[in-house]
Amino acid sequence: MNLILFGPPAAGKGTQAKRLVEQRGMVQLSTGDMLRAAIASGSPLGVECQAIMARGDLVSDEIVIALIEDRLPEAEAAGGAIFDGFPRTVAQAEALDAMLEKRGARIDGVVRLKVDDAALLERITKRYADQGRADDNPETFKVRLDAYNRNTAPLVPYYEHQGKLTEVDGMGSIDAVAQAIDAALDEASVQA
Ligand code: AMP
């Protein structure tokens, strides 16, 4: 099963994806993690993306689509992927649909974590203090939130139109959100 965890930065996608990896053996495909690893390794890709990410802007569709395409065989072998932070544009979503279709697969469900802006800011402030991730600082976070609203929010009607979108209240505790996601996943596997 292939699932997209969708929502603004700091909505809890990474936390929930990691839990699903542990509990269901799926593979987490986080383009943010892949890009941070590229920066840490000092690869040409990392050098190219570092300043863009530090500003809070999106890197190009071509780059993230290629990163995901590379990892699809591994995800397929594990029985499915949890896409975390990808797709972030309609072009990425279209490319993902096409890549999966070529492999005889598809997106089975899209879970949208809904969290209001004030709560996001509160979470990001805490995460910045705990982890010191540079692009979590309040000014950069605002740019990331703007990028989400401008480029990523149009994916809501995209997946709604495909009948795949489930909305989950992301304001609850980690356990409550986990339960809601599990219910959505079970529903998606019934339909698959
Ligand atoms: P994340 O860890 O998902 O919040 O991603 C951190 C940063 O990596 C984002 O602010 C973007 O600069 C970049 N990034 C991650 N995923 C994507 C994507 N799918 N499309 C474009 N940029 C991305």
C-alpha cells in the first residue's frame, strides 16, 4: 500500500511516518530527509540545495522527483511507501502518479493532517529549541508556510478529485492522531 502523509510543515508527518514504519514495515520516503542527507554528505546535490532549503523555498520538482524515483523499487519490495513531504506541488503529484502507474502501482490513500497556524508556530518554536534545525527558525518557517499555502495546498482538490483524501485532526495527541491514521489506512486497504 502506498500512502501520502500530507500537511503543512510541523504537522506531525515525520512522527507518524516513523511509527508506521515500525508498526507496518512500510518504507518512509521523506524528500526532506534525503535532501538533508545530501547536504550532510557534501554531495553536489547537497551543495545545490543548501541555500534554497535554508531560505525555506522549495527545491526543483526535477530534483525531488528523481530522488523518489530512485527509491521506489526499495519501497515496492517492502510492500509500500509512506510519502512524507512529497509531493509538494501538482507537478510532483502528477509525476508520482505516472511513476507508480508505470510500475503497476498507485497511491492508495492520502491522509491530510490538519493543524492550525498558531499550533504549528508553537510546535516549530519547540522543535527549533530542541533540535536546532536551521529552517525551523520563525522567519524561515513563515516562508515554508507560505510555500505550503501557495504550492502544496492545491493538492487538496487534486486528491479529493481522485477520491483518495482523508482529513485527520492533527491537533490531538500523537496517539489520537495515530488512531485516526490507522482507521484511514484500514479503510484504504479495504478499498484497494
Ligand atoms: P521537510 O523536512 O519535508 O520539511 O523539508 C525541508 C525542506 O526540504 C523544504 O523546506 C524544502 O526546501 C525541501 N523539500 C523537501 N521536500 C520537498 C519537495 N517535495 N519539493 C520541494 N522541496 C522539498
